[in-house]
Amino acid sequence: MVNRRMNLTEELVARVERVEPETDGARGGVPWMEDADFASHAARLLDEAGEGPVWTFAYGSLIWKPAFEAAEVMPAVLLGWRRSFCIHLDSWRGTMDQPGLMLALERGGSCRGMAYRLPDEDRLAAMEALLRREIGYEADLDSVRWLKVRGAVGGVHRALVFYAAPLDPAIFIRLPLEEQARRIARAAGHMGSCAAYLHNTVRHLEDLGIRDRYLWELQRLVAEEIAAL
């Protein structure tokens, strides 16, 4: 792989990086996940996993900020799904006035990422930590599913994947690439900017030797948007 320099540099990200006041993220009345429900959903997912190792597939921020200390990590490929900034954000990394986009998975293509195996001891706590990191609303559980990933050294593993379609119609949005770049270049919320998230994702993928053509083109367009602001 040719090691080309990213267009979306830290200097460009710094131009738009900011922290906006936190909003309630009401999302049209969709209820938040109740605190007490995380443990029960974690137990349910572990029951679904059955016997043997339990894996989760990371394609975005889980790669550089996992929710637990993994017992094993390996490169993996998810066939039939691709990365897509298709979740509308009016909180976290966006606001009502300047909405952003969050990374998810859409049907079609393939996705190279990393598979993390949950620890054998205290697996329930690890699963609950994973859910608390990834899930905010009850409706988000509809996009959590078990899918088969192929390990880089062979073997197929059933892995838990977050934000794989179908997504809640209240947040699903499919925009042209140029419009995605326009949003990402401008949006920020109480967790920081969309541009910083994109930069971190692409940089960590590159460090792993993963060149996602969609993200690579998107970071170029976002860099151009920020430079023109």
C-alpha cells in the first residue's frame, strides 16, 4: 500500500474543533435506554452468543477506543456491508442548528476492520460496558446484530456488530458524498467535531494498513471544505 499523506490534517481539524453545549438528544421522542436495562440486554446477547468465544467487530471508534480489555484481537473482514456516514446527529457531534453525521454500516461491499474477543472472565461486565459505549436509545438495539466475520488468518467467527441497518428512520439519512463532507466539515457537539472523528478513524485504519476508499475520498473532500471556510 502506498503511504500517502492524509489531506485532512490535524491543523485543519483544529480549525473546526470545538465543544458545543450538550443537548438532550430527544430524537423526536425516541426513549433513552434505561440504566437498569443495560445489564438485562447484555445477558440476553450473551445467551444468543451461545458457547465458546464471544467476538465483536470494530470498524470505527471501537478500533482505537474499545470498551473492554480484549482477550484477543485480530484483523477481520465483514462481507456484504460497508462503512457509511448515514446517521443524522443533532447531539454528540452535532447540534439542532448544525447537524452532523455518525458512521454506521450499510448493505453492500465489504468492510475491513478488527475483531475483539470478550474476556472469558466477567464477560457480562464486558458486554454491558460495550452496550453502554455504543447504545443510547432503545431503538438502537434494532441495528445490533450477530454477523459472520472472516479472520485474516482464516476461520469464520460470529461477531456482534453495532449500527448495521436497518436503522431507525428517525436518524437514517443517505446523502451524496459532497453533502456528507459539507456536514462533517462544520458540525460539532459536546463530544467534539465530526471532522476529528473522521480524522481519527482514517488515521487509525491507515496505521493498521486498512485503506477504505470511501473514507479516503471523504477525508479529502472534508479537508477541502474546511480549507474553504
